[in-house]
Amino acid sequence: MGTPTSHYARGIASCLLISQAVLAHADTVTVKRDTQLRESPSAAAAELAALPAQTPLTRLETRRGPWIEVRTTTGQTGWVHLFDVGTTPAASGGNFATGALRGLTSLFGGGNSLAPTKPMQTATIGIRGLGAEEIANAQPNLTAVTLMETLHMSAAQAQQFGAVAGLAPMAIEPLPVPPMPAQPATPGSTGTGGGNR
């Protein structure tokens, strides 16, 4: 039999090991739809490998805009878009770490660990705006510009579309013209007359 201090130390060590296992599991993501592993965080970057749906990946810490760095099960690292991955769903039977945590929470008043629980799954994605470095390194996508220009409609095409959709012309009074801004005072002028004396 050990001392109360050694039992306490073992309990803390067990909790730390369990929390590490849970944290390691939290870094796992799954490919939601077929995509490619990219060499750099860009849709124009070279493709390193095809990633079919349901492929497990390990998420690394680096993130650039909507792109995250990942590692495949074969050890290859690259980039995928956040929209193409999701969190790995928990197994229906659970694992040792989740069972141990459930028992630990019930020990501290979290409820009966034998009672059926409703799994609560949440998924969030946050995409921030572009940073100065990303804007400075931006490359024009001329293919996208050409595609956009093919979507252009003439006035006659727009009117024909409106007629087919049942839209009718409507007279709308134009907005009033805003007043011109006051001219800022220039250095040396007094604002009331002919200049300096």
C-alpha cells in the first residue's frame, strides 16, 4: 500500500496521460470529399497526392488563411483547404480514453457514467482575411478572369431574362445629388478675402 501522496501523484499522472491521448486524437481530421494534398497553401500549388473522401489526416499547427498543414498516414506533409476536412467522428463504442474520462467526470459529480448519453458533435471553421504577406504574394488567376468575362450579359440579354422571369420595368426617381464638400483651408489663407497682408 502506498501513501496518500503517492496515490495522489498516480492520479494526476493518469489524468495527464489521458488528456494527452485525447489531445492527440483531437488533431485528427478526415477528408470530407475527394481533394488533393498541395505542396503549398494555394489552389494553384502543385498536387502531391490525391486524397479520397474519408482519408484520415493529422493536422499540424501551421495555418495560412483557409489552408491547414496536414500529415498523411504515410508521413507525407502538405496543405489542404479547411472546407475539405472535418473532425473525425468518435467510434460508436468509444475508446479507453473516452471511457476513462467519462468515469472521471462521473466521479466528480458529472452524472452516471452508465446512463445513456447523447453524443454532441460540433464543428466550426473560422477563416480570417488575407494578411499583408498573402496579399503581397498573391498571383493573378487569369483563367478565372476569362471565365468571369464569359458570364457577361448585354443589356438586351438582361432585358430578355427579365421578361422571361416575369419582371417589369419600373420608374424610380433618382437620388438627389449630394452637396460638394467644403474646400479645406490652404496654408497662408485667412478664409475671408484676398490673402496675406
